[in-house]
Amino acid sequence: MQADDMEVPIINNVNNNCNKQRPLPNGRDVFKNLLKDWESSMESPNLEFEYGDTDSLTAELSEIYSYTEEPEFALNRDYFEEDFRSHVRGRRWIELGQEQQRAYVMRLLDALEVTDRDKRLKVARAILYLAQGVFDECDTDADVIHWSRHNVFLLYDMGIFTALLELLSMEIDNNQACSSAVRKPAISLADSTELRVLLSIMYLMVETIRLQTEDDRPEWRTAREAFKTELGSPLYNGEPFALLLFTMVTKFCSMNAPHFPMKKVLLLLWKTILFTMGGFEELQEMKVRGRERLSLPPLPEDSIKVVRSMRAASPPASAMELIEQQQQAKRGRRSRRSAFVDSLEGDSPFPKKQPLVKQDSLDTYNERDPFKNDDARDEEEDGEEADSGIEGEVDPLDRDVIIQPPPPPPPLRPPTERASLPKGLPWAPKVREKDIEHFLETSRNKFIGFTLGNDTETLVGLPRPIHESVKTLKQHKYVSIAEMQIKREEELQQCPMTLGEEDVDETPTEILYLGMLPNLSQYVIALLKLLLAAAPTSKAKTDSINILADVLPEEMPITVLQSMKLGIDVNRHKEIIVKAISALLLLLLKHLKLNHIYQFEIVSQHLVFANCIPLILKFFNQNIMSYISAKNSICVLDFPHCVVHEMPELTAESLEAGDSNQFCWRNLFSCINLLRILNKLTKWKHSRTMMLVVFKSAPILKRALKVKQAMMQLYVLKLLKIQTKYLGRQWRKSNMKTMSAIYQKVRHRLNDDWAYGNDIDARPWDFQAEECALRESIEKFNSRRYDKNQNGEFAPVDNCLQSVLGQRVELPEDFHYSYEMWLEREVFSQPIQWEGLLQQAQ
């Protein structure tokens, strides 16, 4: 994963193009050009993106269908109307009363039980048309959504979901269809017709019932809670519904069922977990309640609100700033001030006492630095990374060192807007208990000469400033739920008999983890395989899995227009798969971490061992701006627009133009999810942080900072922060703007030496030892909590003679017929040497 090969030609090209403008005539032109660059960077607006659990309802409903499935909308309508007119003549569906609609749905439910496969498919298509909102009787998109919601709750109330689940299980176990698909040289849309219809209905039901609106009827609210409990409980063959979908994923990735429509399966799996476990806001509420139960202090802030209120930083340096950096470096030993004064002599518009100092010049001027050549391994990357620094502030006027314009021009921002800027840093600082212990241990060694172990209270013999430091650290001490869980687990391992068994709440997360545990590694590897196949940076290989089974038509396109449409559909298909997998993995990690830290750690370890870290870095090793602004969608073909409005004539020009949105919501959502997953895998893990360094993630992540979206920049800066101490002094000096942005946007750990790296020599990279120690703790946890058949040394033993003899023992039936013979043979006829027994006892 060499990022060097990608960036160097770009920089050289920029330099060659910009060198034609040199030399610059005078200081006035320098100022004008720089001001023009700043104004152009300020004109590029921030991405108006609001991160949430999902996109809008219409967008989420449209993504379940591929554009190649468009003809099937009319097919569903025709099958419904054919059956509906034979039973209800002269009336439309929306004109029927509630009881008449229920009676017709009951008739469809009975028809699902026929043995004829084709008849079952027609009935399923009629049910799908109802779930789609009887669009032929509607005039607007809102009408379709309204009737879809009405019909979905009706279908659930009549028990359609349970019937569909039985049919889905039959299709999964259909060995004939699986073997036929395995032998086929090319899988197409026709191979997964039944599965696609069933999964589409189930997806519409889960997604529609999941969303709560203000005008919901009371019976709908009751149905939502019942459906949520039903999906999260082990009601389907002793396992939750999500586990059945996980089984479909592993079966597909093992090449045993290549015809499974993976996009629909992944979307349904994601929405099922989102529905049963809860989204990001529910997670925050669960975290608050969990801290209350453990008697921990409340959270210092609401992280969701803080992130949403943050502003994006300015984009990376422009080509003009690159030239200025090169000019500053070539000036050698001349001071910055004298170099600037000399460049402005003549017709400078400024007094000489007002210096024009670029912030980069403070970083690039390092001729007299005695430590310049200490880190030779970083010198190769400095040239390619100096161009992509990030401004510390959103506006140039808010920086510490700024260009001071002449008095006549008006300011770029009104004073009132500057006065309304929030003061201070966005996050409250945090300190861990072990950080306080480490600080006191170092202080005692320095001033007293010995330590007191884990004692954080005794301050005898330490000077007054150390007392004040400890007081400040304790004011910001933060104890997480995970730390309490680890402490509790250690106590249970040490005292299994005195503490007794642990009471485990049967939450949906706990039920799902228990079901996933036996095959957890298979599920993780399967999801990463699909993510790799859908990533835009992946190259086509003959042995890779085919994720296009539910998008390729039976007949391949023959015209240019059809080829363009299919190309857009394939790219959109891959983007939706990446979106579903990234959101699914992030939700799983967050819920498992809140449920128990070791459940989170085992999934994280499986992800790391399956090369999730380099996979995510490979995903970002692309033109991320192009990916986020991709136009792989055809608005007129999206549901429900395509079934309500007249279809305009598609042309090559209209397909190339795409939509008018500034960015693609799902792609930006996927990028943020993957960055959050990468943060969760590497946080507080030294060996995994070193993997980021080894894979040269810094230039890859820095390119992602070009996206002007505050939340995405925050998680990129977090990943850069944890590895800055290992990148070397030269890297830090060449990237001071990035360091400044980290300081402003990322939470502070008061005694974290992230910006200097003075303690890195004391921490060798021992990946195997760190991961093995973690795996040992995980296995002890799983064995203690979930291994019910263990015969360990701490198994309880009944030593009371009366209770043992008083227990009722179940004897076999034949013993009742022969017990008298057994007594005679084994007891009465056997001589007992009582003296011998007494002697043996002594």
C-alpha cells in the first residue's frame, strides 16, 4: 500500500504548472495572489451533511431496488390487480374498509401455503405490491409512502412476516437451487427472483415499522414494540432473526449459494440490528443509564451534540502556498523577517513593521535545527506530505499568525459574527486512573526515591506543585463503563465461589452475541470479504466473490445507453453494500462494547486478524473527494418516483450529468463509519497503532482531510493523533497545521505526550504478546459466562451426607423389576469385613 507512488506525480505536476508564473513581480502581487487563494478556499462551502442512523426514508427505500429491477414494479402490480379484481370487483384497494382489507390479506396468507412454486411467487409479488404502497392508485410520492405504511402495519398484524420467514428458510435450504447456481457460469437477476421478492417485503416491513412518526396510531406503537421484541428474541428456531441473515452471508461467501442477493440481505441485516438494538441516540441514552447503575459521574458532554456543532477546517494548502514553502526553504539561513522585508522593498502597500508571515514558514525553515537528520526514515515522505496540511481554523482571520490587510478594505467577516464564535475547546479533557498512578510514580521516584504502588491518595513528601497537579488530574478523571466491567470480571475470576454467579440481562445484544459466538470468526471474515469486493480500490480477480448476482440482467446491454445505465447501477450497488457493512459493523462494535467490553474485544480482535485495518486504509487510498461526490444514481429511476411520475427519455447526457447534490450521502456516511471503526480498533492498543504506522497511513489519512466535513475530519485527526509520536520529529515539524487542528478538535488527555513522543523508546512493539494477553482475558470471560458444561476446579460439591442420601435418583424402568435380585446378589450375599474397613479408614 504505497501512497508515495500516487502523491509524488501530483505534486510534481502542480509544481510544473505553477512554476510558469514565476518570478512574482513584487510584494503587492504576492498579497493579492494569497488573498485570492484564501477567498477561493472560503468560497468552497462546508458539506451540509448531518450524520445520523440512516438517510431519509425515501432514499433508504429506493436503495433496496436495483435499476435493473425496474420492470418488476409493473409485474407486481399486474399480479395483484389480476387477483384483486377476481375477488373485489369495481373497487380500488384504497376505497376498501379496514375489515375488507384484512379479509383480502387473510386470503393472500392462505394462498402462500400452496405447494406450487409459481403460484406462491405470484402471491408474494401481490403482497410486495401492497407493501410498496399500491402505487398505481397514488398520485404523489407522499401518497405512496402513506399507503405503504398503512399496508405494512396491516400485513404485520395479519402475521405475514412469520409466513415469509418460513418461505425464506425454505429458499435458504433449497439445495437444488444452490447446486444449480454453483454450476452456472454466470449468475443473473433471474436466479434469485424468489429470494429478492421475500427479502424486499421483509425489508419494507422492518424499515417502515422501525421509524416512529408523530401521527402514529396507538395500535401501531404497540405493534412496533411487539415487532422489535420479536426480532430480537430467539423465536426463530431458537435464534434471533439477525442470526439467520448472518448464516446467509457466510453461505454466500463460502461459494455454496452464489445466487443469494447480498445487497438485500445486508440491508435487511443492518436495519434489523438497528431496530432491535437501537441507533446512536439510543446508545447515548443507554450509556447514561449504565453509568447511573454503576454510580459513576454523568458524562461531561453529549458527544452527538458536540460533533454536530463542530465546524469543518479549511482545505489543504493550495499550489501558491506550495511555491511559498519552496521559496522559504531555498532562502537558507536568511531570517524570515529580513527575507520578507527584502521581498517587499519598493512598492509595498504595508509598513515594514507589519510582517507577512505564513504559518508554514515557521515549519519549513529548519536549516539550523541540530536534530534535522535524526529521523531519516521520515525524510522520504516529507516532500509528498508538505502539500496537504490543514488549516487550524475555519477562517484565516481566526489564526494566531495572520496576514494583516491594509486599513481601507473591509474585513472578510462582520465583527458580530466573530463575536459569536464559541470560546474554548469543544471537549472536556479526560484523565484515566492509570495516568494519575503513572504521574505519581514518576514524581515519587524523582523527589522521594521510592514508590507506593497503586496509591493515588498519599502525597507526603511531594512538593506543592505536584499536589496541585494531582488535584487537577483528579478533577478531570473519567472512569468508563468498560473499566468497571474489567474490574468486575477480575473479581469474579479471583473469587468465583464467594461472589456467586453473575446476573446477565437478556438484552437483544446479549442474545445476538450468544448466538454469534460459535461462528463469530466466519461472520467477521464474510463481512470483510464483501467489503473488499465492493471497495472501489479493489481490482477484479477471477477468484473473488461475485457480489453482482442481484444486479446483472439476463441479457447484457447492447447499446451505449444501456451500458451506461448498467455501469451506474453496478457502482451504486457496490456503494450501498459498503454503506450497509460499515454501518452494521459500527453498530455491532458500539452495542457490544456497552454490553460488555470483552464481547467488543473479541469482535475487534477477529476484525484485526482478518486484516480489517489495511482493508480500510486501502479503501481510503483513492481520490476520496471523487468518491464522496460520485453521481452514481439516476433520480428518475429511484423508488417511489419511478412508479408515480411519467418516465422521461433517458439520454447519455442526462446520465453523465447525474443529480445536482453537492455530495453523495451514502458515500460520506460510509467513510465516516469506516473511520469510526478504525478508531475503535486502535484506541488504547499500542500494537494496532503501530500497524497504522507500518502501513504508512499518515499520507492516506491526510488526503481525507480535504473533505470539508467536521465529523469526518475529527475522526481522521484522532487517527493521526495516536500515531504522531511514532512518525518522527521531522514529520511533526513539516505538518504543524495538522498538529494545530488536532489540538483544536480532538479531546485532550492532560498528560498524554502525543505531540512529542518522549516515551516511545520504553514501549517496544510486541504485537503477539499484547494480543495474546487480551485473548486470554476474553477466553476466561467466555468460559466463565457461557460454558455451561465446564467441570472446573471451582464446581460446587455437596459434602452433606443427609442431602446426598435424601436426593431422589431417577432409576431406569427395568431396575424396578429386578432390584430385589440386585439386592440379593450385590448386598446380602456379599460378606462385609467390618474390621478391615475400619483399619483401612485409619
